[in-house]
Amino acid sequence: MIPFPTMSLRCVPSVFVPGAMLLALVTACAAVYPELQTPVRSAEGQELEAPPKGLRWIAFKGAEIPPETRDGRKWGGDLGRRAPDPYAVLYMNGRLLLKTPPQGGTLVPTWPDGPAGNFRIHRDDRFRVELWDSNVLNDHPIGYKEVGSLDEGVDTSGEVEIECNSGARVRLAFEPAHARLGLGLYYELRIGEVFVTRVYEESPAGRAGIKPGDQILALEGKPVSGLKALEVQSILNTPHMTGLPMKIRHKVDGPEAAVTVKEGAIFPLFSEMGTLR
């Protein structure tokens, strides 16, 4: 079964006429073009090419927190008698990478709903792990650790354990990039025209040189101008294991190119897709 493509709407506003509020409301969207995504499927059981070098899947797997602070106080303040509500934060080169939601009342959080995804990692990147106790007024620090290269501490299971200054231990998944299957592009249907709006960088479309702003002129040798919108969607939604011939024009009035995009591995970055399991 072919999954229904995701859709968002792009609005092209008309000219605003000052004072004519009703007219502005009625005509605020003179033309609405749907942005559609080519199907993205699970890659489970598929033989795919190896992930690009330097691309890693990172997620917080859990932590173990001492029952008391190092100076003997209970978590939650001097009068607290409960376990903390911990959350974890990961920085790379001072930039926020991942932040989990708080998990209530536990010394062994696992953050099952925490963010996870593919990131580009370089050998000289430096990381900082922080643990915090969520509090209504002010969050309390549990511990932190400045970390060098995460590659050095990864075990055979693809995890790395980090001990913070407080004695708390944090487990991070640090695995080869996770994959999906598809072509890896978004497109916009106009009247007799199709334009690429977004492309996953590490995808068959990206590797074929297709970029946002490119116009799709033909699919399977058929000019797009002669196809109905549903025909375009049908062609782009159908799996193409042997390749989909396309004719594109790079940017407005740019050169034309013939490419064949074969369905294959997509390694979406966290910045492109968000959480990926």
C-alpha cells in the first residue's frame, strides 16, 4: 500500500486594498499550491548503501542519578523527599543539539519520548552533557561533563556512557545514521507546472543533483505540462526501484538536465526531519 503523501499549503497573497477588510479576508489567498512529499518508507529488511561518513544517529538512552547530591541533600530542595524530575541536554561546540523532556520522579530516567536523529559529526567536535532537575521556579543542576570525541567511548552496542561531575551517569546512543527509503524530495503542484520545494540532502534526489527551486519538466518521458495533477502524483508516489527518468530545469531560466532518480536510502538530518527512530 502506497502511503498518502504529506501536504502543506503555500499561500500566494493578493494585493491588499487598505480599508477593504472584507475583500482582504476573501482574497488573502488568491492561489493555494499544495506542497507534497514523495513517500518515505521504512528501510527495515532492505539492503542499503552504507551511511555517509561522519553521519551519526544520536539519542539519550537513559541515566543513573545518585539518590542525594554530593553534599548530602535530597533532590528537589532541602525539604524535598522525592526523586528528581530529570531532563538531559547535549551541546556540540556550544550549540544545542538535543534536549529531552523531563521525566517525573525517577533516578533512572529513560526519556522514551526524547528527541533523536542523524547529525553530522567531525573528529574535532566537542560535546557537553548536562543533567537537570526540572522545577516550577528554578531548575536545579544535577551534573555535567565536558566530552571530547564521542567515538572514543562507544562500545559494541553503539552506546557511550558518560560520568558527570556529580557521579550521575548518562548513556548516549551513538550509532551509524538511521535510514528511510524513498526519493527524498518535496514538490509543489501549480497549473501545468511542478517545482521542487525541498530535498533531503542525503537522498537519491539530493545525490542526483536536484535542488530546491528546480522545475520538473518531464516524468518518464512525458511532459508535465500535458499531465493532470493526479497523474504527476501517481508517478512520483509509485516506487521506482529501477529509476525514475526526469527532465528538470535548474532554477528559473537555468540549464535543463536529464536525470534518473532511483529509489534508495534517505538519511534525513535532524534539521530536516526532526526526531527519527
